Amino acid sequence: MAGASETATLLASVPFFTGLDEKKRNAIATQGKELSYKAGDAIVDEGTMGVGFYLVLDGKAEVRKGSKVLATLGKGQFFGEMSLIDEGPRSADVVAIAPTKCWALTSWAFSAIVKTNPDVALLMLKEMVKRLRAAQTTPGS
Ligand code: CMP
């Protein structure tokens, strides 16, 4: 498992956190933990209550609803925010499709970071709007 300084370096390469200064990034790095998954491992299960937010540090994960693949997420992309924002059940399964490393935050650390870093909140909103637009233009959805 990477130490906090290694995680801070990884976070610096992720667009999601590039707007933050080093001090803030270092502080944030200490709040999450790195988790590793094998190809085929379920990271998030649809319908369950969410307690984690995930940022992909390496590898690839598929967002699936039943047999439908909604998105493939790679380095620098996040998932698990929906359940933490509205405290509802997970909207989809997220499954590693390659060896995957994620940086995971608990719901309370996630809320604190979003509340105190408007740049992070805005980047998250922009990505969520992008996903909504993509879902609206997917034939048959
Ligand atoms: P959550 O509902 O907590 O858990 C499943 C996650 O999959 C969800 O948060 C989002 O992060 C992600 N997700 C759901 N629908 C889509 C989509 N259409 N495109 C990309 N990611 C999605």
C-alpha cells in the first residue's frame, strides 16, 4: 500500500485534484486509503447502501446496470459519489475489468472535502453533467 506522500503524488496527476495546492492535496491524501482489485472483482453493488467514494488510480472498471455497460472508467475518474450525495442505494454495479487500484474515501471524509473545496465540488458536478448528457444521448436509454 502506498504511503500518504506517494498517494499525494498520485493525486497530483489526477485532474480532479490538480486545482488544489500541494498542502491541501497532502492533507486530503491522508484521508483516503488505497484498495486493490483483481479483474472481475465487484467494487460497488447496485442496490446496496454506499459508504465509499472511489477514485481510480490505475486500471479499469465498468459501470453496469444489469447486462448494460453504462461506462468504462479509468485513471483519474471517480465513482460512488451518487449514493453519498443523496444517501440512496448504489445506482449501478461497478466491476474491475483489469487489475485496478482505487483511492477510497469514507462518506464523512468525502463530505468534508467537497464542502471545503469548491473546486473539487465543481469538477465533480461537471463530470456528473457530462455523464448525464452521455446517458441522454445513448440510444435506447
Ligand atoms: P453510486 O450510485 O454511488 O454507485 C454506482 C456508481 O456508478 C454511481 O454512484 C456513479 O458513480 C456511477 N455511475 C452510475 N451511472 C453512471 C453513468 N451513466 N455513467 C458513469 N458512471 C455512472
